[in-house]
Amino acid sequence: MKTAMILAAGLLGLASTPALAQASGTLTRFTRDEFEAALRDAGATITSPRTVERIDFTFNDGVLADALLMACEDNEKKTNCLGSSMLATFTPDDGTTEEQIVAAINTYNYRENFGRAYTEPDGTIAVRMYIIADGGITRENYRRQIGLWFGSVVDFFGYLYGE
């Protein structure tokens, strides 16, 4: 009995190690493989080769976006990353006024919880999301947040064009 309790205590201690947490479904760091898998599971199609840092992808029948691993222990090799960022940018249709753009951005930032919208200095509209792994995040939660962001980007078009 005493041996079984010691063995159980030892196994419990092992279960809390980061390596086992990563394997069991809780991510404590992001990798490119995990990021691409989460993007695909949320409905994205990866369009860039693995040889480039930026992950280009499409979702919802053609919305273009890109993704990056951030806050990495080795930024050049992109290992042990604590953050992942997604960015969708686009230029407004001809005839879209600055008032319409500001109103759409304000509406998005008020109503949506999965990202933020803004205009870049050159006038490009951007919708960004940043997800962190600090403290751990389940694979399901990671994929779900990405999918919710996809939906919020599509919602932005409705705020801008009334669709």
C-alpha cells in the first residue's frame, strides 16, 4: 500500500511538468506546428511555404490574413514562443468615407471581444488578435479563439459596408 501511494505521488508530480502539459492538450509555449494546426482546425488554408517566418493564410472563402509567433526564447528560430499574432489588413472600397471607416472601427472595438481594429498610418485598415500561452492554454481554447477572431473579422465587413 505504501509503495502504491509513493508511486501515485510520483506520477502526480510528473503530470505537472511542462512537457507532459504540452503533450496532454495544454500548451505552455507555441510552435509553428501547433499554430498552423490551430489555424487549419479553425477553417484556414495556409498559403505560405514553411521556409518563411510569416504564416500567410485565407479563411471564410478568401479573407486574407497573416500570422506570426512572438515573444520567443529564440526569436530567429521561433522556439518557445509565448505569443501568437494574427493580422488581417485591407484597403476600403472606393467611395468609402473616413467617417464610415472610423464608425466601423469604433463599432468593431465596442462589440467584438476577439481582436482590435485600427487604421495604419498609410490608411490601411487592420484587424489584429494576439493570444498568449502564459500560464497555459488548452489546444481547444487556442483553436476556438482563432475561430472566433475569424468570425469577428467577417463581422467587420458588415460594420463597414452594412452587409
